[in-house]
Amino acid sequence: MDKLTYEKELLKKGCKYICGVDEVGRGPLAGPVVCAAVIMPLEDIIEGVDDSKKLTAQKREILAEEIKKRAVSLNISLVEPQVIDEINILEATKLCMKKAVEGLSVKPDFVITDGNMVLDIPFPQKSIVKGDEKSYTIGAASIVAKVFRDALMGELAVTYPQYGFNENKGYGTKQHVESIKKSGICPAHRRTFVKKWITE
């Protein structure tokens, strides 16, 4: 499938600035959910842009730098674990995407998001299931968000070394769960995600 299929349809309708949005970190036990919103020039695309999960860490980092250099506009936002606990992960993801879009320096003509959700934004929008695989612009957003979040989890690993955040990125690996049982939780954990392993 042509990764510009959705973008070409929108260009034909007169849209100039097409914004792709994706999140990373809906499933982990720790760390924020991170979203990137990006408007890319579409006449000269970056080779290799794909769903971030299909790429190696090294490839993602190279692509993320290139995307940042070329983007017409780019914004990254995050929602912390405390807010995720308060409003739930779906609402936190929507809020994160909304913040990412609203923080763009160039206002989009149209917003395409990965998944299946409607955002509270003042722009026309479409949600695409597996959008990070199907759309170049959403794929670019997924790479930027993933690289940003991984770096953040690396920083948290320095503060809380017992959980192995630099390896597991906050996801519920066996080692991570064992360390929660042994050491309890830290402020980076989502309490609603880890309650079955903690005793208050």
C-alpha cells in the first residue's frame, strides 16, 4: 500500500498542512504516555519511515533526527502517570494527542490520528486503525514519539535503577513485575496498572 494514500486524498481536497498524530506508551506499568503531532513536507519523503515498532532503536533514532529537521511543524506532549490514574489511559491518550496538535506552530488543515478515537480539537480529523503502518505522516509521528519516550525512560532508569526502565521502558516484563513485588512502586508507576502487585 502507498503510504501517502490518505495524504494524497487530502491534498486533492485542498488540504496543505496535514498533521499526523500517534502515541506511544499506552500499555506500560510506568512512565508517561507520549504523543507526537507532525506536519511533514510530502513532495520529498524520507525513505524507511514506518510503524516505529517495526524498526530497530538505532534506525528510529536516525529517522527521528531527519524527521525533526524536515518537519514543517512538530510538537511532542506527554501525560504523566498521576493523570493517567485519575482519568484513565484512553482519556489520557486523547488529552495527550490534543495537546500535541494544539501546540503546533503551524495550524493543520486536517489531522489524521492512529487508532480509533475522536479528539476534542478545532480541526477536521480522521482516525485510521494501524495508521502508523498505513500513513507516512502518522508513521513519522510514531517514530518521534517512541524515540522521545525511550530517552525519557532512560532518564527514569537513572533515578530508579531497581526497575530496569532502560531495558523494559516501563512495560510489564517478568523482571519489572518481580522488582515491583520486591521494592514496591515509585512515583513513575501508574498505580491503577500495578495495584494487583502492591499492598498499601
